[in-house]
Amino acid sequence: MTSNVSRWALLSLMLLLVPLGAWADWGALNMPQGVTEISNEVYTLHMRIFYICCAIGAAVFGVMIYSMFVHRKSKGVKPATFHESTTVEIVWTVVPLIILIVMAIPAARVLIKMEDFSDSEMSIKVTGYQWRWHYEYMDSGVSFFSQLEPTHNQARQMGSDIDLQSTFVPEAGNYQGEGEIYLKEVDNELVVPVGKKIRFLHTAADVIHSWWVPDLAVKKDAIPGFINENWALIEEPGIYRGKCAELCGRDHGFMPVVVRAVSQEEYDSWIAEKQSAMASVTEQSERQWAHQELVSVGEKVYQANCMSCHQAEGQGIPGMFPAIAGSEVATGSIDLHVDTVMNGIEGSMMSKFSDVLSDADIAAVITYQRNAFGNSTGDTLQPAHIKSLRDGLDISAPASVAALPDMNTTTGVN
Ligand code: HEC
Ligand SMILES: [Cu+2]
């Protein structure tokens, strides 16, 4: 009998040791601790509740296993026949109640703290679009779109089994550890200062999205017509990655978020740079552009915004996305082309780009489409024309850094 018990004990011990081999990877499975006070509190709370659950699990299963083992039928144990024990009923009501209260108090405390938006020092409005984020710094007037880095977008379109090493060649200077950050990189990062309480205002322009950055313990639904709030005070400079956590459509997996936390001085100079870039975007809408300049900017705009559907050579995908090469719209009346790009096509995947692209970007991409992929209209569309259309409609142009040839930092494929 005793040897039987020790054999059982040995077997259970061995089974218990098996998962320890995987212990090294535990950090990858667990919730990240993050870099804000709140994220640390959320983490501590999560671990505390987790340990309580482990203790309850061990106690309950311990009693069950012990009872099944010691009082088993083969030993000739007869079942007890008692009914309705008031003591037992009181104990199993009161004990869980106490456990729940012990868990609810710290949980409520953290939740209340997370919902406290007082004393925030700056506000950023985050708007979800299919499939990009728009950031608006409410205090400094800076705003821009942020979307999946175009080289990554291009690589992913090659199929599921692409060889990243060949797509991002180190010598070509376009490999920046892409294996690690593949599909987690954006063209324009959200730059924020450390040590400041930042209030985020979340909304969406089309469908429900969700802005999620685990290291900051922020995750909020972005719902059209509603504004949800959230805040973070980042203590450590660094790059924090996240993504849209909502099933928001066909490309919902390709809406990464990149937050770069920098010192106040770095932030100030970044904001100043963005402000002057935005001022020159307005200038860019008004000046006369050379044909070749529009074509080369247009190519970048095309790669970043249109290529995922209309494809690299403008060949489209038959039955889904029309070809631009030889398209009647891209070779016929320019007014229809402008209307298609600015207002989209109702009820189709072709969305309205007047919300997303600057005057110069729109003029450039249209000029490009009319003079690329074998299309040879020779047309030149000036940004000023788009601006006048927009002024007529009384809608202001969104700023885009992609409109400035020298500001475009996309490497590699361009
Ligand atoms: C999400 C996919 C998608 C993206 C991104 C996209 N389009 Fe389209 N586009 C479509 C679809 C679908 C149509 C056809 C719509 C219809 O006719 O119902 C279309 C039609 C067009 C047409 C008319 C083509 C023809 O011959 O009928 C033009 C021009 C066009 N798109 C330009 C652009 C430009 C410029 C961009 C980038 C700024 C862009 N598209 C981005 C999906 C897309
Ligand atoms: Cu989304």
C-alpha cells in the first residue's frame, strides 16, 4: 500500500515538473507589465487575482482528489447519507462572499483611477478609419494619418509564405529588424512626451475600431458618433506597439499602432517640425507643380493608399478591384476621375479619399494614374484645382506629410 502511494506521488511530481520546462516563455504568455503607473497596477491586480484563483483551484481540486482517492469504492468505503447541513450551507455562502469582496475592493480602486481624467495636460483625438488611424493633437493643431508601413503592406500582399529576408534586404538599407516588427510598423508614429498625463479621445469615422496599446494598459472602443476617453502617463521613453483590437473589416489585422514616447524637448521640436510641415502642405496646395514632380509624389501616394487593391502594376484583381491600367476612368474624363477619388464609389470598397489625402496627394495620385501602367493621357492635374473644388464644398483639406517629396521617409521600394 505505501509503495503504491509513493509511486502515485512520484508520478504526480513528474507531471508537475513538465510545464516547468516551458517556464522560460511564461513572460510571453502573461500580460505585459507595461510602462505606466496604471499598467503596473493593472498587472499587480491581475497577478493577485490570478494567485487567488490558483489557490482556490488547488484547494478545491486537492479536496476532490483526496476524497476520491481515500474514499474509493475498492477500499470498501460506504457513502455518507446525511442531508441538509446548515453549517455547510452557511460556510459555502460566506466564504466565497468574503473572497469576492477581497477581490472587488482593489479592482474597483484601479478602475476608478483609470476613469479619472482630471488634470490631464494634453489631449489627442484618435479616429479609426478602415484601415488607418488619424491622430489630432488638440493643443497644438497637429494632425496626421498613421497606417501600416507601405513596404510591409507590399510584402504581406506577396502571400503568406514570403521570405522576409529577400523582401527587406539588409544591404539595400531597408531592413530594420523587420522580422521583429513585421506588420507592426507604421509610416507616421504617434509621438508623445514622457511624464505628462495624456488624455486620448477615441472615435471612428466608419465602423467600430479599438485602439489598444498593451504597454500603456489602454484599450478603448472607437465608435462612430461617440467619444470614449482614456489616459496614459508614460514614464519611460521608448516605442510601444499595439493594434486595432476590433474586427473592423477585411484588413482589420493590419492597423498597427506605434507610440513613441520621447523627452519633453524632443517632443517640442517634433511638434514644431510637424507644424511647419503642415504649413507647407497649405503652400503645396497653392503653388504650381511640375508634371514630373506630381508623378513621382503620386507614385508614393499610390503605393501607400491604392496599391493594396489596385495592385502594383495597376492591373487590379479581376472581379474585385478594377484595373487602373487602361481604365476608362483613368484615361477618360478627368472630372470623373477626380470625383471617383475624392468621393469614392458609394456601396463599394472604393472609399472617399477627400477625408484622407491632401490636395497635393490627390492631384499627384490622379496625375500618376493617368500617366502610368501604360496610360498616357499626358494630363497634369494641379493641387490648386483640388483645393478650389474643396473650397467650393467648404471642407478643409487634411494635412499629409506624404505630399512633401523630401519628407517621405519610406525606404526601399520607392
Ligand atoms: C479597398 C480597396 C481600394 C482602395 C484602397 C482603392 N480603391 Fe479605387 N476602387 C476600388 C473598387 C472596388 C473600385 C470599383 C468600384 C465600383 O466601380 O463599384 C475602385 C475604382 C477606382 C477607380 C475607377 C476605375 C474604373 O475603371 O472604374 C479609380 C480611378 C480608383 N478606384 C482610384 C483609386 C485611387 C487613386 C486610390 C488610392 C488613393 C484607390 N482607388 C484606392 C477599390 C479600392
Ligand atoms: Cu480597426
